[in-house]
Amino acid sequence: MAEELSERSQNILEAIVEDYIVSAEPVGSRAITRRHSFNLSPASVRNVMADLEEMGFLCSPHTSAGRIPTEKGFQYYIDSLLQIRDLSPREKQELQKNYRFNGMKMEEIMPEVGRVLSGLSKYAGLVMAPKFTSTVFRQMEFLRLSRGQLLVIYVSESGLVQNKVIEVAEDLSQQQLEQISNFLNQELNGLTISQVRSKLEDELKEERVRFDEMRKNALSLSRVALQDEVVNQIYVSGASLMLEQPEFATPQSMKRLIQTLESKQLLIDLLDRSQQAQGVQIFIGSESRQAELEGCSLVTSSYSNPKGVVGTLGVIGPMRMDYSKVIPIVDFTAQLLSRVLDRDLE
Amino acid sequence: MAEELSERSQNILEAIVEDYIVSAEPVGSRAITRRHSFNLSPASVRNVMADLEEMGFLCSPHTSAGRIPTEKGFQYYIDSLLQIRDLSPREKQELQKNYRFNGMKMEEIMPEVGRVLSGLSKYAGLVMAPKFTSTVFRQMEFLRLSRGQLLVIYVSESGLVQNKVIEVAEDLSQQQLEQISNFLNQELNGLTISQVRSKLEDELKEERVRFDEMRKNALSLSRVALQDEVVNQIYVSGASLMLEQPEFATPQSMKRLIQTLESKQLLIDLLDRSQQAQGVQIFIGSESRQAELEGCSLVTSSYSNPKGVVGTLGVIGPMRMDYSKVIPIVDFTAQLLSRVLDRDLE
DNA sequence: TGTTAGCACTCGTGACCATTGAGTGCTAAC
DNA sequence: GTTAGCACTCAATGGTCACGAGTGCTAACA
């Protein structure tokens, strides 16, 4: 996989990728010798370019145009040539200024982060909330709304709040409900929702629930409360910025892009994948095997609180996006958001 | 305003509008005589068309093209010529099948309604949640999360639930919190949030709060809990369907449309306006004085529960949208959603 | 007097074509 | 190994031209 390239080839590949990133146009041998001062003539550069094309790092849209990097070319560039310098404290401060989360709720923070990500990167920002099933149980409370109707409030370890109205057959007093929630908060504390679910199933089968009315109520109530899969929420911001990019200049490609960003399921799947890993991850082009995202790249990072990963955020842009700028932004934003969640817990 | 048109002019205007709605292209005199069997020659139709143009109902993109209806033309068509037949029970049933709200929370129902609206109309669906400040207070509960941190749950008369984490200086026991919420639920029941806010301000100034610790806590807690304006939530679905429309075929118009739909503020303003009125409302083109929505029309209706209007929904499409199809869809969907909310309350 | 056929005119569209220029590959000389 | 030179390719640009849909006007007709 990791082919060896001579120093010269590397330099030229780097030059081509970087020129292409700013111009979005095929770059020719002449242009390279002009912009970068290799002591080489266009003809020599051409020889190298022919080799690089042979190896699959470059391709030409037609004979008389310059070369553009292929997916493989970008891959190599990112893996081996790109050096991402860390942000200076000053830059970090500058970046941080954009984020004002004071007193915001999670539901407000997330789209806001998306907006800022997109504003800073000039591409589209993505923020995905935690998967409900992987959150850790902390607290559950019940509120009697009317006869047979309860409001359930579930608070996860990471401070996420979910509420839901459920219907119940029998009318329970607020006191009974409190008893129930005390019981549950002790029993279920520290388990993930998936764990909670199987525990509930098991216990409901057990002998003793028959004789313990409260226990039975508690278990079945919480089962109902937690049963539905809450769909993953994803926030997409700045789709229109993507339309400014020359690769999406034609009506067809615009349509496809917007459709893809709008359907969200695809994005959720992609972000889900990156959920596992630590740090910044990069998906280049249709590496994701998703034809819809052809020509796009995704830079993501998961964010977390002390209890673990809670969600994923990132930037989606054209394959030729300015990685050296976007990667630190995504990285730092994830750190920042993690810090906010951390602070919120205490 | 309501100019008089001869029967013949009306017929021809109607024919032009309807042809234009399906073709999206300028319609010429010849085409009209072919498609509709007026016993008139193209030349006569041309005379009428010239008159209609004079009066501002039509315009021609250039001399040798047909005519297209102006905003005023559409306005007249909708006000005077269009007859919207009610849906048959069968159609209603058919439509209703698309909506499955069982057990869904408001936050899930709204985007779902948007998706269905857009799917049925083939244009973009809009659904806006109620304005927080105009909801009616029903219940407020506090949950101690940790030292100095409370989760506030607010339930409106219409069953909307909002929660928020607030920071408090003193550590209140769950018992104290219950006392507080009991007090508030009595005091504030039935008031809108705006009314609640001014009441809180007034009472906090009063003498007796000084001597009644609980009262003071209650008032200031609820003030903090209700102080922030929760941004209006609006769900836009099916933006990509709009891109299929020939009026948005050029890259520029696509970009503008997507930008407009993405920014949301404009849409919120428009839907806000329609919030007041009962029944279906139609905004044609830049009638809204919003250059951004040039070429678009908006068909909206507010939905309500027994306590009053709670939100607005609608369809945004090209000015030449199929009103006779869209209007009943929007109307019936609003009724349907109102019914769901009604049922939910009981 | 209202209707219509005829006709000259307008103007966007699409085909065709020549020109231009950026870029390539190859070869031969350095 | 490098480079200058050269023939070749091909997208893009812009100009010309024919076509056709549609118009407005006029004169003839019922």
C-alpha cells in the first residue's frame, strides 16, 4: 500500500496537490515550475508526472489539460506529506472566541457548533449527538401529567436530558412515582441503556416481581420509557457554502450534494464509524464506498466527557479541501466541546 | 384592486396560468387555442393577451416568446379563478395513511410532518413549532442534578415539554423544590409565558418576598428558568425537491434558494405572520417583500389544539406551484395535526 | 364591430466552424 | 539525467447562420 516515492516525486506530488487545493483546476508542468522553485524544467516535471499518473496518484481529465490528484493522491498527501502544525495559543484563543456556550442547552449548543465549524472552515459543519443507547443511566424521574399520562425525564451520566410522554393503565400518585424513581436510580445507575434494557427484561421474568407491586411498576414503566430508539440527531450547517466550491458548480452536482446532505442517514452512518476512534479521522472521497459523496472528504473527531465519547463532529468539504486548516479546527473544536461537557458535569 | 375582467379574459388568463403551471414555459397564443377549445383564433387570443399584459397580469420575457403570468396574475388566479374542491373522504383517508404519529413526541412529529408534506406536494415542507412565549403555563418541576445544578421541566398547556439546566447558588433539597413547584403551579397556571414573566417581575419587587424565603426562591428560580427566549424551531424538508423545478435550474438560483431555506430566519418571520390568521394562507412571490423568495410561493396554515394556535406548517414551492393540489394537502394536514394534539391532551 | 388570415419582424437556440492557448509526449541534443 | 524543440490534442471561446416560435399590425371578412 505505502508505495515508495523518490524525494523529487514527493515534492512534485505535494506541489500539485497544494496548487490544486487552491485553484481547483488541473495543474500543468509549467505552472509548477513557475510557482515552486524546483530547479527543474517543465519537461522534467512532466516525466515525473507521467510516472505519478502511472502509479495512480494523478490523472488527467483529458490529454491537453494538466493533472489532478486522484483519491489515492490525496490519501498519500495526507498520510505522508501534510504536516499539520498545532495551533498557537493565540490562534486557539481566537478560535475559542467564536464559541459562546454559556448557559446553552445541549440542543442549542450542537447546531451552534455546526454553524461555527462551517463558518470557520467555509465548508459544511456536521455535529452528531450521542447515540441514546450508548449513554449511561444516571437518573430517571416521573411526572404525572394527567390521569394515565406520565412525563418521563431521563438524565444520562453525561448530562443529556430526554423526556417523553408515556401512557399508563393505572393511575399512580406522585408519591408512588417518587418511590419508583428512587428505586430505579439505585438499580440502574451506571449502566448503559443497552445494558439497562437487558437487565429489565431479565428482572421482569423473575419470581419476586409478582409479589412486589412497586418493583413491577418500576420495571415496566422504565421499560416503556426507554424502549424507543431515539433517532440520531445530526445537525448540518453551511450546506450553501459548499455550493460555492467549483466542484459543485453544475446543477446536477449541486442537486446531488444537497440531496446527500439532506438525507442525513448517510452522514449518520459515516459519523457513527468515526465514533469509535480517538482523535481526528479523515474519510477521503468515496473511500466511504458511498457514491453519493464522490468528490467530498470528511474530517471528523469524536468529542467526549470524562465518562467517554458522547458524539461526533466534523466538516464535510470537497476532496480538495484545505486540510491543513480544517484538521486543527475540527480537532480543537472537539476538545473545546469536550471541555464544556466536562465542566457542565461538575 | 380587484379589476374587472371580461369572461373571455378570465378564461384566457386561467388557461395561461394553468398551462404555465404544468410547463414552466412561456405560453403562446397558438398553444392556448390548441390545448383549450375556445372558438377563437390565435390572433384574437393575442389581442386579449396584449390587454392582459397592459393590465399587468402577464409579461413576456422577450418579444418573441410567449407570456408568463406575473405575480399579480397568479394573485388574481388564486383569488378569483381557482376553485379548490374539498378532498373526498377517500382522499382524506389516503392522505392520512401517510401520517403515523402514534407514540411520537412533538420533536419527532414535527420533522415527520415536514417530510410528509414535502413528499406529497413534491415541494419543500415547513413546520414551525409554537413560539415559546405564547405557550400557556401548566406545570413546572425541578429536579436536583447535583450541588447547585437543577433541571427544570416546563410543561405547557398544549403539552409541549421544555427542559433546561440552571445553576443556583444555594443547595435546595428535593422537598423544598417540590414545595416551590407546587406554589408555582398554583400561581402561574393558565398564564402565557409573557404574562408569567411580567407577573414575576412585579412580585419580586413586592414587600412580602423579603419575609417568605420559599416564595422568593420560587419566583427567582422560575424567572431564571423562563428567561431565555427559546429560538423558534423550524423544520425544512425536501429542499432538494425544489431543485428539480425548472425555475431553479441555474446554479445561481439554486444557491440562492438553498441559502434562503438554510438561513431559516426569513421563513420563521413569514410563518410567524401566518400564525395569526385562521385557515390556509398564501404568500405569492415577493409579496412578502423578501427578494430572497422571488419566484416562490408559500402555502401555510396554522395548527392548534383546543387552547389555541400552537404552530404553523406549510409548503414552499415555485410561484407556479400546483395550488389546487397543495392547498388541500396543507389544510388537511393542519387539521390532522390539530386533532393529534387534541387527543394528546386528553 | 369583432374576428381572422397574412405577413414582416424579433429574438433565443443550437449547429457549425475557425481560432486560440494551455498542456502533453516524444525525440534529439546537451 | 536534463532540457529545448516540436508536433499534436483538445477544451474553450466567439462568430456566423439558419431555424422556429411567437409577436404586432394591417387589411379583409362576416
